[in-house]
Amino acid sequence: MAEFSAIEWTTHTFNPWWGCTKVGPGCDHCYAETFDRRVGGSHWGAGSPRRLVKDWSGPRKWNAAAEHTGERPWVFCASMADVFDNEAPPEWRNRLWSLVRECRNLRWQFVTKRIGNAPKMLPDDWAENFGHCGLLATIVNQEEADRDIPKLLTTPAAWRGLPVRGRQGRRGAGRGL
Ligand code: SF4
């Protein structure tokens, strides 16, 4: 995991696991799948086991530093998976929510192509204890906009947005909703 993210709109990137399944045209050129394959992985597609990342120490380290400096870094979670993937084991997601709940000096951003799954996969105390978290729904066409923006708007979050693509197809901080 990189100490500082190469993605311009966030301070850090945290990947709790790798792997996903393509769910729409926005997945056609998934850089994460390409990278996974390049390093010998096989964690994409229905039925392909996801890979849990061993080292989850980064966020606690960033959180402790943020407490010291008073600055609140942005954390993009996750660039090598979709947190709301049906095939990610629920216990991994529960472990992630525990970490996020603990690291409240960080501003977490969850970017998903599965915003419809969020209400059933968010922790029970999301409204009370996750005021340092935002949800961004990736949308690439009008059909997805019609389907997913209403879902995003009805899912509670401290902030919500739509990632926008910048030069070289990288995702940007997005438009707030
Ligand atoms: S949802 Fe994201 S990580 Fe998953 S296949 Fe699509 S682009 Fe890749």
C-alpha cells in the first residue's frame, strides 16, 4: 500500500481487499482488474475469491498523525475493490466498519458502482458514528443516473457525490449532491 496516494483528489488510499465483478459499462476498462492480473492475481468475476489485504495498519497510523497535526486527511476506500460487492465476505466488511469507526480523524470516501447495496451493507450505527464518511456513486450514463442517483440521495451519509473523470480517466473528487 502506498504511503501517499497517487490519486490526486485524496490524501491516502486504503484497500482492505482486492477483487470485484464487473457490473456495467463503467467497468469496461477497470484498471484494478488489469493491475491484479498483471501481478498474477485472479480475483475478478463472479465466483472468484477476493483477496484480503494483510496489512491494515495504514489508517490507524494516519489517524494518529491526524490527531497530532489537527489536519483531517482524505482516505479513498477502495481502489482495488468495491466495498459493497456482494461477493466480499461480510466479516471483512464488518472488520472494515470497525476500523473506520475507530479512525474518525480521517475523512473516508467510499466510491461504489453498487450504491443500491449500501443500505443493507452499512453498519447499524452508520447514522450515529460515521459522520466522518461520505458516499460517492460512479455513474457513466443516463440510465445509471436515473437508477442510482435516487438511491444515493436516499442513503444517509455525511456527504454524497458523483466522481468525475479528469485527464487520463482518473476519478476526481466529484460533484456534491
Ligand atoms: S466496480 Fe470498480 S473495481 Fe469493480 S469491476 Fe467495476 S470498475 Fe472494477
